[in-house]
Amino acid sequence: MTVAKAMLAVDGTRAVAAFRAFAEAAERPVEPHGDGIRIGLMAGGLVIEPRGKDTAITVDAADATGLQLICDTLVERLAGMGLVPEWQEDMAGKRPGNQALARIAGVTRISPSYSRVVIEGEDLGRFANEPLHFRLLMGPADAPWPVTDETGATDWPGGIGEWHRPVYTTREAEPTRQGTRLSFDVFRHDGGRVTAWCDRVSPGGEIALTGPGGRGYPAPVGWLGLVGDETAMPVMARILSALPSDARGAAAIVVPHSEDIQQISHPEGVMLRWCIRGKGETPLSALASLPFPDNDRHIFFAAEKSEAEQARKWLNERGFQKGESRAAAYWTAR
């Protein structure tokens, strides 16, 4: 477990009450901790304790990635109230705990609509596990990589709004003598910043990413349905490859052209169907074709925002209860 401690120049009793109200509104678990409280968070926990006219704060997480996520969120919320935590440790000028640096090993055009990027580095091992996603960092020209400021939060050169931070899914990660070799697939589209980057980048260049983040694998269930569009193909591929051999279900992946179809390992009990956008097939039509059972089931749908909203409505109308489905928006049409 990793821990960071700080003091906050605000009355402790008032701070405990304010944090308790925030946690209850956010439906986060709260439990007594000494004279204060501990708030359970997805990445760890936050302890708030009165110290007379001041407040002691302790952030804990399983690893540096979770710790940085909590610290960034905490500092942002405190700044909105005009408060700055005073950390016991000098936080300024360090690499954020959720950031990893690597070198580009190669970029290959594997089909008309996809490029595969392979990177290598000492800090990539954690991306082989759950959660499944990470953010690629692309900043202003000649900007250095972000570091932490004196508050412990990530300091983005030029401002965070100047950084492009697209989300990708680890396709494969394997250990090497130098660390870990990781690959991820990029869906290519006209005008795409990462598409242009794939066409010009050279092996040996440095790359930075943050994470892992987002969701992990779907919980075990009797029947699993997967539907994804072009942008969700990598996560569908990773989920299918990780399913146990006795898994049962059906998957449908939409790609622009038949040449974009990939060989993906999956259990014999999970039917995989490729849908071709150029032939008029869509994620919604693929969803409607799934042969789902009446119970012991879960469907994961990932596509454009408006399609995800329609999928959510479609599933509700067919009796899917909370926990039986998830419709995620992977991008937004403009």
C-alpha cells in the first residue's frame, strides 16, 4: 500500500462534516477512523481527522497509480474551495505515480483501418493486468512530460487543455529482459491526431502514458454478449482472449472492411461474428441479432454516444435489469 499525508488549514470538525456530506452524496462508504472518518474510494481511501484548527489528511491506495488519481482529484476539489494541502513530503517535480515512459519499438499498418503500435519500457508491467485501458499523452510541441507540482497534483505544461489524451486498450503485454513489451491497436480515421502520429513516428522515440484505468473484465456469468464498433474492437479482442475455456455467449464486432477482420482467440462456446460497416451493418443491428437467454446473462455494448444511448433503451425495453448490461460511449459524433 502507498500512502501520502498532508495538513489542511481548515477547522478539523468542519472538514470532517464537509467530507462526510460529500461522500454520502456520492454514495461512497464512510466509516469511523479515530476522531475522524475514512472514505472508501475506487482506487483506495481518504482519511480525514481533526487536528484542532487544522485537518490531517491521509490518502492510501494499493499502488502509485491509484494514489496519484486520488491526489489529483482531491487537489482539484480543494482548489475549487480555495484550499491547498501541505504535504509532509516534497511533492514538486516528480513523475506522477500513474505515468509511465517507454520507447517506441515499431508501428505497423496491419489492415486498412488499423495500425498496431509496439512499445517497450521498464514501467509497463502493470498495464498487463486490470483495468484494461490507458491514456496516451500527446502535448504541445516541445513540451516536457508532466510532473507533479507542490500540491502533489499533475502539472500539465501549457495547461491540461493543450494535451490530447486518447484512451487505448492494451492488446498484449509480455515481459522482456528490459521490462515489458506492450502493443495496442489504433483505429485510423481521416484527420485523426493519433492516425497522423502513427504515420510519422519512428522507432526509438519516447512515449508517455497514464493508467491503467477504466473497467476490467466483465464479471463471470452464464452467458456473455459483446457488441463493439471499430473503436471498441481492441477491448472486445482482449476480453474474448481472456475468457475461460468453458465460457458461453456471443460477440459481434463492427469493422469498416472485411480486410480489417483479425484472428482473435476465444472459447468454442462463444460465437464471434464480424459485421462489415460497408455492407450496412451497425452496432445496433448487431445487438438486435444476439441470441441472449432470459437470465444469468450480461451484455457489454460499446460504440458512439448516441448509439450507446439507444442500446441502453433497447436493453431496458427487453427486460434487462441493473447489472445485466452496460452500454458505454467510446466516442461522440460531431
